[in-house]
Amino acid sequence: MFLTAVELPTYYPNNMSAEDVTKYLGRANAYCYGVIGGEPPTIDDNLKIIVSTAFEILAEGETSQTDATTGIITEGGPASSYSREKGSNPLLGVDKMLLPYKKAFEAANTQQADNGLTWLGG
């Protein structure tokens, strides 16, 4: 896990229930882990900020609105898929932010891979 519920308030203020924090934070961590492909060599503050950004996007997608003044995710409408999508994928920005971590993960694991080649021993 890149970002824990205890660390979350440092990177993203919220007053969500503990169940919602666990659910959306788990999704954000899993999403970032999937984009990176595994655990990168270092987990720094920047990665935690990226995960908190994914947390906000995923939670906002479910609850539809973030209060511009407080940053608290609140109920809002309409909660249709159209209002969540608005013609773009907000997680594309997160994907771009995760690229250095993906490259670092791949570089750290090149010893284990042969770039798609399999050598048959004999």
C-alpha cells in the first residue's frame, strides 16, 4: 500500500466515514499499483500525493462533487455517468504522473526479464 488511511489527511483533507476512506483509498492504491505494474524502488511523498489525487478522483466520481472551499467531497447531483465522465477520463492525468514510477519499477526489474524472449536451456 502506497498511502495509508493514517497518512491520508496529510495529503488530502476529508471528513468521510472510515468505511468510505478504506474503500476509496484501497481503490486508489490498487489503481496506482496496476498502472506502475508493481511496487517501485522508492515510495516518496510525490507518490503519496499522486495516490491521494487518485483517491479524490475516484471518490468524487462516486459522490459527484467536491466542495471548492473546503475540499470535502459532498453529495451532489446529478450522479449520472455522464456527469462523471464529461467527455474525458480524469485518471489520465494520474497515469501520466505515475510514468516515472512505472519506468523505475521496470528498470529495477530488468534483471528478471529478458524483454519478452525465452531462452530454452538444454
